[in-house]
Amino acid sequence: MLLPVQENHFRDYPPEARRVATGHMELLRKLPAAFTPLLLQQIQAYDWRFPAERRDIDRQLRFLKSLAEAERRRLLTGFEQLKLPPRLLDAKWASTPVEFSEQLSHHLWTTGQIDAFHEASETYLKAVFAALPEQPPAAPRLGIAVIGKGVERNTYSLFRKLRPHGTRFTSVNPADGLKTLLAHVEARATAHPAPFDHWYVDGGQAEPVSHPNLASISYHGLEQHRLALLRKTNSAIQSGIAGPKELLSLLHGLQPEEIGFAAKGRDGAILNHFATSLLTSGSGTQIFSTSFVQWATRELWRRAQPLTMLARFAPRQRLRPMNELLSGDERNVEMDAPGALIDADLGAYYMWLGQQRLSGAEQSSFLIWFEDHAEAFVVAPALARNTESNARVDMRWLLAQTS
């Protein structure tokens, strides 16, 4: 049975998303009712998705169109067999696929069908990647984590989770370390120019950078947007109209302009939507700078799949009662640099794990530096694993090992 998808269902989609959706209506009508809205959820945000995400959507559509109808039905049988209530079969889901996705998730959990859905999704994605494999990156990926800003003395043992995978350096000359790292990132952006392929994420106030192909986002730079979001969240809680489910729907439905972002061309809109998603979907990203950096790096590896990422962790505020954290009042906040160092050490490990999930992981490199100190750790094809070196080196030498 063909799904009742009509062109007018996409009239409120952004221009590029509307073009993609209307250009594939014949295909969309032939897909299972439990699958099509999920694909449309990706398409609806096409205009402000990163280039890597748009390529992935295009790849899925090419793959689905290439299949004979019988082959496509066999591949998507798992979705076809899911039992959906009439309210989820209403054609209006084509206009609001995000709302459909939330309702579908709730229905699958409550009816015990979530495992069948995950199995169907895994089968589908495996088929896509097998037919149209990811292309290798234009250059080996490089991840850099700078941790421990503001910490003068440390007794915590760093890099423990990563030690089996690389070399620990204990006599690094810290002079001009951050400056050298930023210059190296800019050099990579010059050598391999492409939008959103090179990133600088800062958990505090970002160092000044100005390169057309180096995207930058910082916790301090989003302060007015964070506080606007916290005010909305606090207001909804205080009013008594928002329980956990309603609050989640409220946050996921917010548009960038509702928390103070202004459109600045296509790339600016993409960055604004990404920042909004960090603040509305990330766990603790609105109140802890370390959570902000960790979530940002995770999402950037997953979504933008960059060649280069430098993430600098900064001190975070100490824990306070939740009502104080959500109030948005940060006038007398006490910072916890030693606690942030421990958070950042683990965050750097998760950052490396995210890099390892991408194509070309075997050739990629990862560097962690304890800011303004002599400790660093490097994972690189040219370096030994589970090794420690007390050789006197500087940041340029360490970066040379990642090339």
C-alpha cells in the first residue's frame, strides 16, 4: 500500500529540504510507515546539516532508489512488521516527523517492540554501508585535547585509560604550547580547505582565531544563549506545566532564534542550529563547561566527521543544588579547576573513542596536553604503545609525530 505522502506536506520545510523531499516522493510513498518519517526527520533539517550529514542522506536515498522493489521490501521487512496504532499512521506525520519520532519511540518502548526496531535499523544501515562504503578521509584525522587549565599542582594520575594505546611524555616544554597547537590546526585547515572539516572547541573563552575554514565554538561565547535557555527551562518548571516529558519536548522544539541566535548566511545557520542542539539536547551542557566540551566533541565526530579537532577544557563551576544551577544566576559561582581536570581527562578519552569510530581510524592521531605543564600523551601510528618517555621535547616535536 502506498503511503499518502503529498507535496503540500513539505510546504513548511526549508528550501533545500523541500527540494530533496519532493524530489523523492515516489520513493517515500513506497517505504514502510515506521521508516519513512524517520528518514524525513533527517531530510527536514537538510538545510542546516553538516556536509557529511547531507552526503549521508544523499547516500541513503541513492541506495534505496537503486534497489528493486522486492529487494527493498525484504530489506525493510523489520520496519514493515512493527505494529503501529492508527494515530501514528496519519499522513500529517510527513509535516512533523520529529513529533512522530517521539511518539514512535514511546510506543515501541511501551509495546515491547524496541528491540525489533533496533534490529531492523541495524540491518538497514549495514546494507547501506556495504553497498556504498564511506570514503577515506582527505587526510589522516587529528584530535587534540587540552586539559587542566588553571590547575597549578596535580596529584591525579592522568591518561590512565589511554596508556595502552600510545606514549606518555613527561618532559614537554610547555612554552607557547597552546599557540603552537592552534597554529597547527590553522595550517591543516589551509592544507585541506573544506567547510566544517576543522574545529576549535573551547570550554571557556576561546583564543582569537580567524581562518575561513576553521569553525569555532565556545562555552563563553554562548553565554547569553545558555542563560536564555536556562530562563525558559526554569520558567517552565516553576509554572508547573512541564514534567520531564513535556520539558524534553519543549527543549527539542526550540529554534535558534528563540534563544537569541541570529541567522548569518548558510554556514552561520548551520553553526547556530548545531549550538542550539548542544544546549537543548546535551546532558549538562547548559551548566557545566566540561560537559559542554565533551558533548560538542562527541557530536562533531559523529555528525561533522572533521579532519581536525582541537578541544580545550576549562574550569567548571562546583556542584550546587539543581534549582540553583537551573536558575541561570552565575554571579557568585565558585570554579573547580582540579575537579574539571579529572572530568577532562575522562572527556579526552571519550573524545578519542569518538574519533576511533570514523573511517581511517588506523591512520588517525590523538594528542592530549596538560595545559602549561610538562605532561602530554600521544596516540599515533609512528609511536609505541603503552610506553613512557622522559625525553625533553616541545609541542612542535609532538605534533610532528602525528604527521
